[in-house]
Amino acid sequence: MAAHVANRKAELEVKMLVRDPQVCLSINESHCNRKYFPDHSLPENVVATTDAKSALVGADYCLHAVPVQFSASFLESVSEYVDPGLPFISLSKGLELNTLRMMAQIIPQALRNPRQPFVALSGPSFALELMDKLPTAMVVASKDKKLANKVQQLLASSHLRISTSSDVTGVEIAGALKNVLAIAAGIVEGMNLGNNSMAALVSQGCSEIRWLATKMGAKPTTITGLSGTGDIMLTCFVNLSRNRTVGVRLGSGEKLENILNSMNQVAEGVSTAGAVIALAQKYNVKMPVLTAVARIIDNELTPKKAVFELMSLPQVEEV
């Protein structure tokens, strides 16, 4: 996103707040993030820093890409440099374990400012393809329509279409739960269960996400839009997806601990799965596919047993 925004206008100064001094040096000296994008050069107006104060003070917007489980502690540590009017554009998708909070709650609460301007950015968008400037469409959601329009103007380009939405809950819950569904799709792939079962599983997962989201106040149209069905298709069916990869390896019989230790990026679906069971209970929604993923991750269920359980469910009317 830093590269994308910087490419839009050469006169913009885009500061990237990073943790790793080596990544910081590599971005500033060779305009390249060797860790994640060794083959791409970054625009000259992207400047990396490890200093939160210099990144945040005087900023017009903050694009927040810290994984959900670490967002609250990170934001608390930098809150003194955050202007109360600084709009946060959240790229993080997931639910905080134990609290079940989404980013729309985490950001203002961690910054101790209930009025912190907030926008969720979501939709089917692999970073690599955005870096390659391939056509992509995403959605920005905010309760503040003017802010959503401003962020649309900031991000829209010849290769990125941005739609606006006021349904923050729908966009966030779809973005969080599709990562859990992608693990399930990966398990089906890893177990070689075939295309029929993949289609059945993903459509059931889509229904479960819709049932829960609408109980939480989301609009059904959001769930069939870019941040719902759009992102589900990409994450469930394409090999670049980290969450799907976790599922493929679980379905092939690998242990979760070994899979996570071998990855250099966070698969948000693993943590979010833990929140699914609590949410299903809280809102009284039956979610057999998504809760099965949580039970597999918690070692309560093997992938094989999960398939047997799902196929043994009572035959019902489609809803």
C-alpha cells in the first residue's frame, strides 16, 4: 500500500514505520524490501523509519497493517504520537482472541480516543499483484461518508478501483472469517477430496459468514460484495493465500506447530478461528464448517473426523 500510494503522486512523502532495522536500511538505501519483495523496487518517495514519532507526527493518514493480535499493544505503545484527528485506514483482517474485537473497536480503544477516524480497507487483493499493478478492486468502509470518499480519492488509480461502504461490521467480519474458511478450503485440497466437496464447503462457509454477519448487524449485500464473496473466492481458491496454505498442509497431515514455525508471515485465520466458536455461541448461530476449523486447530478434531461429522449432519432445507 505504501508503494501504491507513493506511486499515485511523486510529491507525496510516504513514511513506512517498520520494526526491523535491516528492512529499514534496505528500503532507504536500495529502495527494495528484500524480505518480502526482493524483485520489486519501491518508489523514491517511500521512506522507511523505525521511529514512531517521526512517522506519525504531522501525518495526514495512517495505513495500519499490524496483525490483529498485536495491534492493541502496538498502538498503546505509540499513542502519544497519534493526533486525535488522524484517520486510520485498517488493512488488518481478523478478530482479537478472547475479546472478539474487530479493528474498528481495537484502534480507538487502544488509542483511548473513541472519536479516532476509522476506515476499513478490504477486498480481494494479493499484495504481489498490487505491486505488479494488475487490475484490482477493493472497498473502503467507514461510518463517516466524507472520510470514505476522501480515502477513495487517495487510493483509487488506473489499476485500483475503490468502492465505498458504510457497513464497517460487514466488511470487517467478512474479511476476518474468510481467512478461517480458507483454512477449511486448504484442508479439502490437502486431503484430495475433489472439486465437488470444495464447492460444497465454500458455499456452506459463505452461508455461515452471512448468518453470523447479519445477526451482528451487517448488510447481506456486503457479504456478497468484494469484501465477502470476492475475497472468499481469492483466498479459498488461489495458491498464494497464506491461510489456504496452512489448510493444505493440515489436510496433508502436518502438525500446526511445524507449519507455523516454517512461515515468515502471519496467517490471521489461525488466531481468528479461536474466536469463531465464541461468536457462534454469543449470537446463537450454527456454523459447522467454521467451528470445525477451530476444533482442528485446537487439536480436538482430525481433518478426517471433521469431514465425517459434516457429512453426517442432518439433511436440511437450504437457507
